[in-house]
Amino acid sequence: MVLSFFFLLLVSTAVMAGRVMKDAEPAAETYKREMLENGLGRTPQMGWNSWNHFACNIDEQMIKET
């Protein structure tokens, strides 16, 4: 009798945990979508190059000096 009670308790806990996990997944996906829709770009703006001043003459020494 006691063994069947613990088995029933174990099964019901596993079922409820499965339901909670299924309900949590869409919320996580919604949160990720909202983070991407915050007005900021996913990538940096094109054309920004802070090393433009040096043209193609960039080497290790130039980087160490600046």
C-alpha cells in the first residue's frame, strides 16, 4: 500500500514537472524575441572603420603606438 502511494506520488510529480517545462519554453522564446526587438541592431553599422586614417599601412608597430 505504501509502495503504491509513493509510486503514484512519483508519477504525478514527473507529469507535473513535464507540464511546467513545456510551459516555460515559449516564455523563454518570447523573452529572446523581445531582446532582439529592443531597437538596437544585431550587427554593427556598415562603413565604420576607425583605422581609415592609416589606410592600408597598419602593422603591429602601428597598433602598439596608438
